[in-house]
Amino acid sequence: MAALSKSIPHSCYEIGHTWHPSCLASYLQITQGAMEESLKIYAPLYLVAAILRRRKCDYYLYKLLPELLRSTSFLTANGSFYIAFFCILRRILGRFYFWSPGFGAALPASYFAILIERKSRRGLLTIYMANLATETLFRMSVTRGYIKPIRNGEVLLFCITAALYMFFFRCKDGLKGFAFSALKFIVGKEEIPAHSFLPETVYARVEKKIKDREEVSRRMNIIALAKKLVDTICKHGPRHRCCKHYEDNCISYCIKGFIRMFSVGYLIQCCLRIPSTFRHLFTKPSRLLSLFYNKENFQLGAFLGSFVSIYKGTSCFLRWVRNLDDELHALIAGFLAGISMMFYKSTTISMYLASKLVETMYFKGIEAGKCPYFPHADSIIYAVSTAICFQAAVMEVQNLRPSYWKFLLRLTKGRFALMNRRVLDVFGSEASKNFNNVIPKLDPKFITIKPELPIELF
């Protein structure tokens, strides 16, 4: 805590923009680099999104470019405003404190930047940055010994999150929009509460359809007879009257769910590896095999497949035991299904889903009149979260998520790594821990503190 009151009298050139002594020139260089990278990031993103959403021609003519430029301006402003407030804060305070080069400069910069972005995208950006900031704070606390990490903590968090998500999914009007559609795709429409009419009536109807189909299938060829055999196996077997998977028994229902989602997870991971694999297609053709026979492909498939099969199996088991279909079954089934993350451990996935769950519960509280509504809360949370991440990027990059650090380097054309972190070591956060070889070459004409003299603390 004593380090928080200390300060160093160095200029912004000696600490921040060490590649150029001019604040204005440094600002323009950061702005130019950030704009180039922002266009490279958002141009293919918006184009692919428009194609997937099957946008009409009018969107490409009148809306695509304005939306692209607005998001590009937002991301560019995040980088350029930071270096601007970095220098402004140094001139106002006259020196650097522990919080000023990171949190202090990034807080106003991030707030003004997010106001440029469209309102429809602010919520998603806020959730992402809040998730990242929470993870960063957790790592900081572990480093300082405030918190002791729990073994497989990300799996436990996912179990709790999955339990609540599945409960809201089963409740009437519990989930809406993308979350509901995603869970409907993953676990199937059989678990939706909209199907909660009398099972006996529907079962009789389905039985009649199956019998009619069997009569027709007698005239089919050998391939159709094989399909009939599979249908017969699915039809005969344990099935509770409350189960809504009327064309399958409980065992085949779980097995089919595993195979389906295992295939989806496997294909997703294959698609993610296509760009990196095809870059080496001509230099190392043997790497093409790794696209299909990769450990991560099977891990993601096993994660999704086991999640669905455990959830469905537990739900069927509870229906058999309690002789009814209850929304509370989803709490137990969801928690047990969360254990499937042992196949594909990911702190990022657990934290993101937990953040989205908190957002969902908060908005439900607002609808019920039990939680207050704060105007511009998304912009404020985004600014604070981004400021926390920038504080880590300046003072203790070892506690920042590596993917986000690489993103900052890309956005600034590598200039974020050129900060004089050796001087910042006096604050006790090991700022130069991963930058032992970075020694900025400063122009002696613009240096206020001579390097050979010890750094004076106040």
C-alpha cells in the first residue's frame, strides 16, 4: 500500500512514448497505427456477419460502411485517447503515481471512446471487458497472496453457471433472444417448457404415426429396412411417460445427443484451425492431417457431447425417480452436466458465461422492479473494466490475459512494449518482469532525470 503514495518525477517521454519525444507526434503515430489495425479487424468481421445474416443489398450500399467506420473510430479512439490522457495527466499532476499511467489515463479515454460506438454493441463490449477485468483482478489477488486459487475452479464456476442457465431455460420466459436459441440448439427442443402438455395424449399420437410409418416401410428396400431396425431399437426401451422425446427411448435419446454435439464441437474446432493450417499447406503438407486429427478437436467435441448427454440423462433419471417433469430438475442436471468442462477447461468460457448470467439476472431484477436502473451503466462499467486491464498492461502484464496483451501490441504496432517499465519497478508490481531486454534509447536533450542517478521517491 505504501507504493500507492509514491511518485516519480519523470516526463511522459521517459516513461510512455519512448520512441518519440513529442507528445503530438506520438499521438498521431498511435492513431494511424490503431486505425489501420482496426480496419483490418472490423472489415472482415462486418462482412462475414452481413453474409451470415443474409443482409439485403440496401445494407451493403447504405449501412455497412457507416457501421464499419463507427466501430473503427471507437477502437482507434481507445488507443489514441489513452496516449493523449497519458500525457495530459502527467502535465496536470507534474509526476507519475502508481495509478496514473495505467488506470488514470485509460479511464477517461475508454469512457469517451465507448460513446462513439453504437449502443447495440456497447453491451457486448462491456460484458467482454468486465469478464477480462474480473479475471485480471483475480490474477492480481493470487499474485499478492490475497486469494488462494481453487483446483479446477473454472469447472466449478461453469457447473454453477450451467445449473442456473438451464433452470432459466426450463422456466417460462426465463431466457430470451440468443441465449434461449443457443440452448435450444444444444440440448434440443424436447427440454423446452412449451412442450409441457399431457404426455399420454401426444405419446398415443406418436405411436400411431410410428405404426403407419412401419406399414409403409415394409415395401422399402434393404437400406430402408436397416433404418427401420434403428427406429425399432429406439422405439422399444425405457421411456417415462413424462419424457417428451417420444420417438426415442431414454438411452438412445442420450446417445444421439452425445453424437450430435460431439460432431458439432469437432467441426467447430476444425473450422477454427483452417486458417493456420492452410498457411503452411505448401511448405508443410503433412500439417493438413493435424486439421482432422488434433487433440483439441476431440476435446471440444467431448465437452459439448458429454454436456448434452449428462444433462439429458440426468433429466430422464429424475423424471423416472420423481414421476414428474419439474423445472427444478434443470438445476441438478445442469450442475452435473457442467462437469463435462473437465474435457475442455477454459477460464475464458466460464467467466464469460458467468458475466452474461449476472447481466441476465440483473435485467430480470429490473423487470421485476427489485433492482434499480442506472443510465449509462454499460459505458461506465466498460470504462472501469478497460482501465483495470490497462493498469495491468502497464504495471503487471504477467497478470493480464496473454491474448489481450497481444491485441494491445497489435493495436499499437508493438509500441506498448516500449514503455520504460524499469523505472516503474519502484512501485513494487514487477512492471519489467517480462521486459528484461527492453531498454529504451532516449534522446539526452529531452531527459529530465539522468539515468545514472537513483530514482527519487516522494
